[in-house]
Amino acid sequence: MRGGAGEARQERLTWPGAATQRALFLNRRGGRLSTRAASAIFTAIAQAAGLEDPTTAHIGRHTFVTQLIRGGEDLVTVAELAGHSRLDALRIYSRPTDDDKRAALRHLTVDR
């Protein structure tokens, strides 16, 4: 990998709009990257990587949020990172698997 985090920050400062936009992804004109443009870039990267499964920005976002939740991150933090103002919006990302349900049952007290 070339350069470090400091070098990347310095490079970002040269991007149009970087000083005024509070956005992670910027377009060539310095504005926020549109949903459509982000999806096109995401899909192009997946195709260039030779991924066979359909890959979209929405799937990437879903994977990002799901992995944070499954990793035990605080839901308020995950909601903030995902741009959700309500924790309820995270529910679709945090549906428990059968393994999750079995693991939860280990907390029950069992008389023997």
C-alpha cells in the first residue's frame, strides 16, 4: 500500500470541495457523490475484481452495517456511521441468525 493516513489526508485537501463539504465521497466537481454515481463506481470495482455475485452500493452498505453490528459495535455509533437518525432503521441489518438465537439461549438459567 502506498503512503499512510497522513499522506492520504494531505492529498484529500487538494480535492475540489474538500474544505467545504462534510462528505466522505466527493465527485469531480467537489460536491457530494450521488447515490447513482456511488453505485456505478461500486459495481465497476466489483466487476473489475471478477466477482460473480451481483454487487451494488446498497449491498456494500448493508454488509458494512451488518458487520459492525455483528462485531458488537454500539448501535448508536453504527447508526451515526450509516447516516440513520433512528435506531429502528438498523433493525433490517441486525436480524438474528439461527446461530445468534442459539447463542442467546445460553444465558437462560436451567434447573438440573
